[in-house]
Amino acid sequence: MNRVNRRTLLRTATALGAAGLATGVTTGPAAARGTAPSPATAPGRAAGSGDPLRVQVVLFPGVEELDLAAPYEVFSASDFFTDRAVDVRYVALDGPGTITAAFGTTLRVEHGWAPDEADLLVVPGGGYARRDDPGVWAEIRRGALPRALADARRPGLTVAALCTGVMLLSAAGLTRGRPCTTHHRARADLERQGGVLKRARVVDDGDLVTAGGVTSGLDLALWLVRRELGVDAALGLESMLEYEARGTVWTAGPPRG
């Protein structure tokens, strides 16, 4: 089934039922045509804007399966609940190819490194407890990915990370002096390297957004959906996924969305 048909089917089957009940929206003629409720307009963005929300999830050997899958699914499903297009891609620094994740899953990456073509760059973690195996430590020793992350910074790009993927941002110098969080076993390292640790599930410091341990990828993605696409989109996703966002979100300013 192609993406357009899948989107229409899910909107009619899921958005009308689960998401409609969750958001209190009455299912009427527009909903029957498969049109999801319009989200609240995110700051600086118009609902139904012609510009897609471009999300890139960074992969590397030894990346944790749940770390990479949870944000990818949340963002991929988000455009079922908004009129704004959402483009989600797995990318790898070394370009298209095959990557083996932490528990042996083989992944085909079709897109190369292009942070200049992203609005959100999401960095998962993995392998932090196994210093000699592929994973975060290996990428830090190699140095190429932290350097690329440091070079990716530009106005308009939000860099996000979850679990020990935050330590790749730390190695890139992106968390120094900034509010942030990571997996509980890496918090001491994050502080030693200059991060301002906040004991929150998600920490939003504007163009830097970080989250805690493995399952927090769901909460990170749901928060970013709420921030970028609006509350209705986040509520629709929670209902579809049968998951309620957990924990506290620390923000540098007033809540957005």
C-alpha cells in the first residue's frame, strides 16, 4: 500500500475514532473525507503550510533499536493528524548503506548526511555500556560524527537527542553550558563534560532538545510534534499509539503549542 493510501486509510479508521474522541472533535463531513483536525498553529509556522516538517533520524553502527524506531514512527505517523506534510528519513554520515543495530537488526539506510535539508535532527543512542563494541563510544573515538554534528548547527535547525545519543552531542560541544538530560547512567559524564543537567524526561532549550533513557524517544518525539505541529496532532498520536506522554518537560521559556 502506498503512503498516500495508507495515510487516507489511517485517517478514516483511526483519526475519526481514537483521535477524534481524544481531542473532543466531532466527526463530520470533513472528517469523513479523511481530513484530520487542524492543529494549533506552532510559533512561526502556519497550519497547512506548504513547507514540510523535515525530520532526519541519525543512524550509526550499534545504535539502539528502540531509540531509532520510536521517534521515527511518531514523526512518520504525525502527518495523519496535521495538514502539514512531514518528511522523515533515516540518515547516516557515511551515506546510504547497511547498518547493524545494537541487538543485531540489519537496517538499510537510503539517505546520506544532509542536515542542511532538515528542520529536526534526531540522534539516538546505543552501546554506551560496551566501550569496545560499535555504538556511541566507538563514534566518539572515531570523531567523525561528533564533528559533523558540531558543523550542522545553523539557524532554523533543532538538534535533538535521546538516551546516550546526548553524549554524541556532548562530544560535539553542543551541550556545554546548556540545560540537557540523558540516560541516568550517563548523567555524571554529561555534567563532567559541561552539560547543565536537568532531571526531567525531556529538556527543551530551544534549538537543543534532549531526553532521558531508551523509552523517552516516544516522549521526545511527542513533545516535538506538539511544539512544531500543535496539540491536536500530539493528542491524536497518543490515542493512536495508546500511549500517554510521560514525565516532566523542562523548557527554557513559556510552553509552546
